[in-house]
Amino acid sequence: MKILNTQPSLVEQVHSAILSEIASGNIPSGTHIVQEKIARTLGVSRQPVQHALTLLRNQGVLHDAAGRGLFVAPLNLDHVRQMYELRAVIEGLAFRNAAQNNAAQARLRGPALVKAGKKASASGAKSAMISADMAFHHFIYSLSGNPLLGAAMETHFVYAQRVMGEVIQHEDKHRDIWDQHQEMLDCVASGKAGTAERLAKKHILEAADFMIDRLRAERGQAAIC
């Protein structure tokens, strides 16, 4: 057997680049995806682009229109709700386990992630804000001691990035998610497993309500216009 390359493959890099553009709103819902144009923009051949687009289609980010090619799929609000309900359970378990198994690591490494998240939020850059949020939650998964938790959420995180990207520019000043992250981290770092689980579930379900309300309001305004 040959030694495996641990660096992201070209397909993964292309997938990440396209998803980032969609989540940031640079490629909005309903946009026709032209494989050749993406390949030229990214400076790669068509093959990795084709593989990346297939992945995005399978993950529900793109959809086929008969005879017309691939388009960016609109967000399905029922699916968003169901995804966040599932995520709340998984996040709760991750935070509980992290508090029980790795409180010391949370104290050591967690503050830097919260600091980075607040910096990203202050910058207003969508991609940085989304990346910081994902990094924090993946960190908690790594502390949980259960590798199945992160794997179970991997596909859902692709969809979650789209949701966050569409509403993040409307984030209320008083709804500072990084204050919530700090509180959740403090519970993990203190070994307060039950409280960490409760706050994590509350955090995710509140995020779902906020995002769905925002998306509904935006669609209502678009219909009026």
C-alpha cells in the first residue's frame, strides 16, 4: 500500500470553494452552474469540478433541471427545521461528553476559538464567520471522545453553511452567538456536563427559530416586490 496524502484533494478544494461562494451569497439560489466557467475561474480541469458538483448535488445544494443542467437549489424550510432538531440532540451529547472527558483541553484550547469567532464576527466577512462557527463546533466534537458524532453531522454541516450564509448578514446585534459559545465553553471547561448539554440544545434550537423566521421574512418580502 502507498502512503496516503493527508492534504485535501483537488476535488475537496473545489467542493469547498464552490460551497463557500454559495454560502456567502455570491452564487445565489436559482443560479445556473456552468462547469466550464467554474473550471476557468478556479484554474483547474473540468474533471475535479464535475466530481465536486456531483457531491454538491447529492448533498442537496444543487439540483438537476431536466435538460437544463445544474442549478443552486432553494433552501427547504422543513428540511432546515428537521436538520436542526437532529443537530440539537447530537450537539447536546457532544457537549455533555466533552465536559465529562476533556474539560482541561476545553480550558486550554477553547478560548482561542472564541476569540477568533468574535474577531470574525466583528469583521463582517461571511466566510470567516461561518468558518469560525464550524471550527468551534468541530472542536467540541473532537473533545467528546465519540468520533461518530462529527461523522453523523458532516453532511448536515454542508446544508447548515448555506442556511447561515443566507441569514448571517441580518444577525441582530443583541443576539451574539459568541457570548453563547463562551457560556457553553465555560460549562465544558468546568465539567458541568448537564448544563453544557442543556445550553447546547437551547443554542441550536434558538438558532433554528431565528434562521427560519429570517428566511420566511425574506421570502415574504420578495413575494411582495
